Amino acid sequence: MQYDAIILAGGESSSELKKMAPYDNEALIIIGNYPMIYYVYKALRTSPFIRRVVISGPEEALKNIFINEEDLYFAPPGSNAVESFKNGVDVLKKEGITEKVLILPTDIPFITAEAINDFIAKAEKTGADFCYPVTEKKVNEDRFPGVKRTYVNLKEGTFTGGNLFLLRVNVVDQVLDMAEKLVARRKNPLAMARLFGLNLLFAYFAGKLSIEAAEKRFNKVMGIKAKAIISPYAEVGVDVDKPSDLKLAQEYLAEVVF
């Protein structure tokens, strides 16, 4: 089965990143030989699971990067990631959208086709409406020593959230409002727990919160079936949103040539 993909490329660079790379849009930051978004796009294009790609971002600037690419579309950026996603969905609906769409941000230049393939293959087996990857702290630190991430201590181990989302199209309208709240809280585990109730919060503080319990509460609140996918690939979780991340990306990707 193949899926369409949406790259969210409307995000503005943080003031700290601009000191190192003077670009208003983080998608355009040059890492090694290419703009950051190009690494994400090439990983998608190498995956047999991906059919069409929509990039939601500054179209004029992006078209100067992507020339004569097939099955590539552009959507206007939104005021936030959720709105950008919706704009991407609207474009795909005109073309005959797939049953599910893969959503990913532009600031994960480490992402690989192997990591994408592994996530989608595992997600397919769940039959869930929404799938989201998590990676263990050890996996991240073994792959990228010294990388700084936000971690959550769960019964199964210490995890960080990933940056891929596989969503069934027919539940998009149902989840958009909650999605805005989740995006706003994604780097704050306690804020996420509060969103889903005190029982979850108490379990988290007691060190007894499990992935299964979090999934069940998420499903009840959202009214959909969601599953966390444990990924062995640190590349799904390490993003570039601060100077230390950009320095890491420049070191690891300096010699990459497509």
C-alpha cells in the first residue's frame, strides 16, 4: 500500500537559529550541500510506501529548490502546523488522496527511507487511525551522542517522541482541534498529561504510566484508535530547532550528496 505525504515547511526559524543561519524559514537553511527540506524530501522519495508529496510552505522559494519533480505539489503555509497540514490535505483531496497520509516536519534532516519504511510497516500492522513513533533514550544517545531531547520516563523505559505521524484521512476533521493543543504542548510532557486528565498525571509522577495506558486515554479523549510505534531509528526523533542541533546536522550531513 502507498500513502501520500505532507511536509510541513511553514515554520519560521527561531531567533537563535537565525544567528547561525540567516533564513526566515527553517526549511531553507543550508545544511551541507542542500537546504534542510531537501533531505526530508529525498528520504520520502526513496521510500516505496510514498506516492505523492505535498509541501506546505513558501511556494516561490520552494519551487527554486524542486525543479521538474513528479508527483510534487505545493500548499500555502498556515499560521501553525495544524493549519499547514489542513492546507496540504485540501490539495491532496483534489488529486484523489490516499486512505492515510504521512505527516512530517521539515526540520528532521537526519530522516532516512529506512526509518520511514520501518515506521509505516509497523503502523500498518496495527490498523490504527493514528500512529506516532517514540524512541528510547539509549537509541538516541548511541546514534547521536550528546543530543539534547525531551524525555519521558514510562514503565517500559525512557522515551522521546518522534516526528512522523500516520493519520487516516476520514478522521482528519475530528482531530484537528485537539491536534492544535497537542502541537502546542508536544515538548512539555506534563502539559500533555494534564490535557488527558489527572489520573494520567498522577501515574506519570508515580513512575507507573505505561504506553498502553497513555494510548487508551488518548483513544478515549480523541475518539479514534491511536498507537505508539517504538522505533529503533533515532532519526525519527532528532530535529533541528536550536543551534546545537544545527551544528550536529552540519557535522553529520556535511558529506552527503544525492
